[in-house]
Amino acid sequence: MHVGGEVDVRSAYCAASVASLTNIMTPTLFAGTAEWIARCQNWEGGIGGVPGMEAHGGYTFCGVAALVILKQEHLLNLRSLLHWVTGRQMRFEGGFQGRCNKLVDGCYSFWQAGLLPLLHRALHARGDPALSMAHWMFDQLALQEYILLCCQCPAGGLLDKPGKSRDFYHTCYCLSGLAIAQHFGSGDLHNEVVLGIPENCLQATHPVYNIAPEKVARAVMHFLQYPVPSLDPA
Amino acid sequence: DEIGLIPCPEARYNRSPIVLVENKLGVESWCVKFLLPYVHNRLLLYRQRKQWLNKDELIDITCTLLLLNPDFTTAWNVRKELILSGTLNPLKDLHLGKLALTKFPKSPETWIHRRWVLQQLIQENSLPSLATKGNLGAAPMERIHRLVQEEMNVCSEAAGRYPSNYNAWSHRIWVLQHLAKLTVKVLLDELSSTKYWVSMHVSDHSGFHYRQFLLNSLIRRTVTDSNILVQNRMVNEQNPSLQKGEESAGTEAACAEEQSVDLPRHLEEEMELCSELIDNYPGHETLWCHSDETLNNSHHSPAASPMAQAMDVDGLNESSSKQGYTQETKRLKRAPVQDSLGPEMEYRFVDKVLSTCRDVDQARFATAYRKWLVTFLGQ
């Protein structure tokens, strides 16, 4: 994560995210990275921090999003991943848990639910005829209910679950998850599913970078104007 | 051996807020808001080169800081520098970390620093000058063994202090991989020593995942060792005049011993443990997951089908990291299914659960398990 720091799948995502947006990807920069990430997928179907670790929502998102950026999602067993993540939506609360047999947490509204757009895209690229053209493979309304009814702090901001206090991290990821749950697809295929009044509808977010899709486009366009920097001394 | 915060919003008496009782250190909460900013500030000033601190002061200040907030990376990093310059004994940091974990059992930075320290100790251990260091005064192997045991204890304590403690269990796996080198002995020891713990923590997914890791490592070990045996035999057949070096004889002996690991029995015991816990504690998804995966392993591991070892090796290595609920029909066809675990037994178990359970979740898990059995076993 930093010089002398720990190594785990998050840093791969951070690096891939930054490098792809700023157009500094060289062939050697991510040599072996995709294969390493794939080794982090375990028997549960989800992805752990490093190879051998327990499957975990946060790490799974980072791993899958990084592989999407590196265009190597096919290295994963997508079926077992799909089985694992869909099993993480709680049937009573509607929100998601981070790992099997744990409690629901608002932030996983993004880390877990956010996997479904990525999976949808990957499976679509394979030409899977069973894919819906209107909905993600999770209960979008139930997630919105959890976020809106259980994760709001009366003083403003959002949180993990009732009883917890608000913080910026949970505010960010509850809102990101809400955006994912409200918007399917984009362009011609865009389908909005909004719980409650229309004013509840948020702007869509980019499922890989979690910033506004227009911002992604602008960043990419901007940095494409510059050549990929080389490591050779000038 | 333990630290804690004593809820005490106001300083009532004119006395020190530090309380030491039976080797347990307590700090009255009122003083934290004075103490923490003070030490924090002093460290930052030092880092900014505005105010010098000598080595002893640094050690004291970082120690105080980390006992109040062990996720303060900078403080750990200062200690890294002290260790590298030889001023601070790395074992002190293992002790400090252990203490911090009694109050902050998840603290990511503490676990990360711990791995850094252990890596330093491993490197030290491989140097021939070890005999003169006198840190533990024991032979290298024994030293490592003691370190491993201590780490297992620390992990176990931390796991008990916070449910499904991902960081503690991840660290435990890391120690086995990098310090204990995943020997069969340590894998089996861990399997037996964690059995009681997981029975007392039936919702602890991390604990059960650890057992899956142990079983998977044993499976992989058995496969690798049988390969070594085969290779050794081939080499010896080709060169009968080649003197068996100590190493290869040692490996063979080790392999011979390890070949005697009764993998099917361990997997069967694991299934029994699962069934027993499922019966006694209805409604825990972790137990059903564990059951699924153990059954999966017992049908697909080469140890369960000794004749097919050579063929299965590649398949297992490549797919073992992706085992899950998906059917991998190629593997199913290839490996002859050992009936030592008896699919009928599993059906009987599930049907019994379904007919006797009153817990809604248990019924749901049992139904799903039964559906899975049908597709998986194709019967």
C-alpha cells in the first residue's frame, strides 16, 4: 500500500485505477498482477486480501474492479463469485454483509452490490443469454430500503447500521450503493429503479471507479493527450 | 499482560491515572484527552525536525502512543527505524503489539507491523552469527518453533476478543506460510488445537475458514510429496550409482512419514465435527458452508483416490483455489469417487435435520444443502 507497507489486493486496485485514468499504463507495470489477483479467489467464490485468505466484500470489489481495468476478469471463476456475492444480501435486512455469517453493514451496499454491475458486464461479454436487460442480479429495492430506512442519521450523514454513529466512509459508500441500486445499465439500456419519491434518485456512479461516469470520460480524454511516460532517463 | 481504559470522566483525586493491578495496566479515561495530544504532538515535532528526542524518549513516547492508538502508523514506523539501527530489540515490539491487541484486537497496523518484525527475525535467524546474538539463546529451529507457538497464542487470544477477527486469522495463516513453512506436523497440530475453539465459536466464519485452509494445505502437501517420491525414484532408477545425499534421503523419509497422513480420516472427522455442531447449534450458515466445502474436498482430493494421483495433480493445483459450488464435470468424471464418506450418510443426515429442526434458518440451509448434494453427487 506504501513503501514498506502491507501488500494486499487493495493496492492493486488503487494502482490500476490511477494508472488507467491517468494513462500511465505500461506493459510491465502490471505484469503478473492479474494472475496474482486471481489467486486471491478462494473456495468460497469471493476474494481475500492475499492468496489463502477468507473471502471478504471489500477485497472482492478491489480484486474484480482491478481485473476489469486490466481486462482479465475471465481469470476468475465468475460463477462461484456470483454465487458468493448474491448469497451476501441479507434476506431480512435487505443490505449486504461483508462475509458469510456476519452482520449487515451499510458500506457493503457498495463493495458487494457494486460487484453485480461488473459481473453483469463480464458475463454479457461472454454472450450469456440469460442476463437481464433491466435489472442487476440482486434485489435493488430491498437494498434501497435498507439504506434509506436504516442507514440515515437524523442529523445528516449515513452509517453502518442503526445504533452506530455516522462517518464519512459510511456516508460515501451508502450513497454509492444507493446509486448502484437505482441505476441499471447506461445509455440506451438505462433503467431506473427508484424506491420512494423521484427526488430520492441519485446521479449514477461509474461501477469501476465510483466517480461520476462523465468525470471518468473527461479524465481519460484529458490524459490521453499526453504520452505514456517512460522510465528511461531523459 | 493486558491493558484497558477505565471509564472515569473526571479526575476525582489528586493522583496518577495509571492503575496497575495483577499485571494488568489501566488508564483512567479522563487523562487520555490530555495525554494523547501531548505525546502525539511531541512525536510529530520530532518528525518535522523541530524538536529532538533521544532514543529512550522515542521508545517511551511511541510506546505510550501505541497503547492508546495502535493504528498510528507513524509511531510503528519510528520503532521500525529504531529496530533497524539496532537500538531497539524487535522482541519488545512483539510484546508491545501483543499488549495493544488485548484492547484493540483488530488493529490492522499492529498486525502489519508484527509481520514486519517477524520478517526481520526470520532474516536474522538465517545468519550464521546467530550464536553470538544471544536473544533467545536457542537453536534456530527451536527459536522459530517458539515464535510460531507464540504467534498462534496471540492470534487465538485476539480471535476470542472480537468475532470473526479477519486480521487475526489472516495473520495466523501468514505465520504458518512464512514461519512454519506449512509442514504436515504443524498443520495437524493446528487442526487439533483449533477444534475446541471453533466448537465454541460456531458462527465464526474466519475460524472455520482457517480449518479449510489447513485441510487444503494438507491436501496440497500430500500431492507435492507424492510427486517428490515419484521423482526421487525415477532419478534413483536412472542413476543407481548416484549417492543419495543427506538431503534427498531426508526428503524421502519425510515424504514417507507424510504419506502416512490419513487424509480421508481427517476429512471424515471434519464432516463429523460439522454434523455434530449443526445438530447442536441450529441455524449457523458457516457450519453448512464448511460442510459443503469439506465434502467437496473429500470427493476431489487425490488422497481419496490414490490410484488417480498422477492425473489429478494438475487439475487440483489449478482449480483448488477456485473450488466452490460450481460443478466441474471434468474433475467429477476423472476421479473415482471414494465412498468412504457415503453420500447416503449425508442424505440421511440432511433429511434427519429437515424432519426434526424447528429453526427457520436451519431448515433453509438444510434444504439448500440437499439440493446441492443432488446436483453435486449426481444421484
